[in-house]
Amino acid sequence: MVAHARGSGRRRAAGVITIRVERPGDVDAVREVNRQAFAQDDEGRLVDTLRENGAVLLSLVAVLDEAVVGHILFSPATAGGLDGAALAPMAVAPADQRKGIGSQLVTHGLDALRERGCPFVVVIGYPEFYPRFGFRPALPMGLTCDWDVPPGVFMVNVLDLPAGPRLRGHVSYRPEFSTLK
């Protein structure tokens, strides 16, 4: 399997993807992956602001051939008196999409949060992608958010089943999310 390397006309053989915690030296690469994946700077600025404000629960990168090609961030979110997490953003460089990198990032992130005792994770994302990781529409569970999004796009993954019945009401995201357009 081969893919075009970003910014070059050369082809690169598919290598081994490593998922690891973001390091200080990854900041510029994380910003660039988000810029490429979303074709704008908003998500990269959101990541920077959350990081600067100490509002990152978990930030992972996907590394291929020593280059950061993917990123996922989890920040605090609350609902029903429970402290959980919001997944956003998750990005993979366009040249490296459709290789399972996003799936690896989500799986590693959810596993790490589950181990830490996080009761739930919410996401606003593609209903064709996130259900394979245990995400379900949040509205039927009695959860709402600040944004008017299509049904099925606002989802929740209950990581701690005994906490599930308490998980109701409005989900509060970090205020930094209000800066997104």
C-alpha cells in the first residue's frame, strides 16, 4: 500500500503507525495536521487555546515515519453532575486518511480515559464513523448541548455503565469551544 507524502510528488510505503501522548515538540505539527484536515485554522487555534488554559484531559498523536499525521484531543465536559470528556477535534492529514489512523486514535483515547475512570465521552461528529466505538445519539439519552446540530451528530459513549442513569441534562463544554465558527 502506498500513499502520496504531503507536499511532495513522491510515493511513500505505508509504515507502522505509533499512537502516543502529545509532546511539547509536537505543537506545530498538531496545528498543521488540524489545518490540513479541516482546511482552516479554527480547530488548531482551539487546540492551542485549550492547551494554554490547562483544559486538556488527553492529547494523542499518530506518528508515521517520525512525522505527526494525526491528532485527537479530549477536554473536560460535565453533565448530570458527572465530570466526563469531550472529544474534539480529531484530525488526520488528508494524505494519510482512510488508513485506520483515526480509528486508532479514538480507540487509544477511549481506552486511556476508561482506565482513568472517566464516566462518559461526548462528540459532535459523523454518525457513520463514531458508533463503531460505542457512541450513540445523545438526545434519546436526555442529553443536550449548546449547538443546533442534526439528529444523530451529537453522540455519547458511556464508559462507566453504573454512571449511565445519572447522565442527563445539558452537557457543558469548555468555554473555548464558543470561539469556533
